[in-house]
Amino acid sequence: MKDKIRHIVIQSITELNTTLPEPLPIENGDECFIYRHDSHLDSMSLVMLIADLESKLEDDLDVSLTLANEKSMSTKNSPFSSVGRLTDYIADLIGEHHHA
């Protein structure tokens, strides 16, 4: 399942990269940073990435998730800081979703 999620995350970032003046270093895999203090990604781009991810997760995995909420946006260890962290975060949300 995590491989599928990671694939979707990377796909979304790859698409987002085409709109960015400075693409995210997707070749770093799980270590690829997304949104953190030294990232050049602005909040608008992050919102676009999240919307795209939610739509892809629904299409590909048939799960409807809200990735951005107060908790995820305020947490010190943001789930949006890297590909690996975002993949784990989505996997956890899907786990909770299926146990609900």
C-alpha cells in the first residue's frame, strides 16, 4: 500500500514541478523535501499539491481524505515536510479511515 501511496505522491510532485520556477528534488525519493522553512514552495503551491493528491487518492485508491487540517498544518513535524513523511501520514490516515 505504501508503494502505491508513494507513487501517487511522487506523481503529484512531478506534475507540480512543471509549474514551479525551482522544481522540488524528486530524485531524492523519500528524502525529497516538500514544504518546510527553507523550501521555496509557497503555500499556494502546497494547496495545489494537496488538492491534487486528494483527488488522485480518491481515483486510484478509492479513499476520500482531507490531508490539510488544523492539526496537520500546525504540527511541528509537518507531514508535508518530505515525501517519506507525507507517504507515512497518508498511510496512517487510510489506516484510521478503514478502522472507523
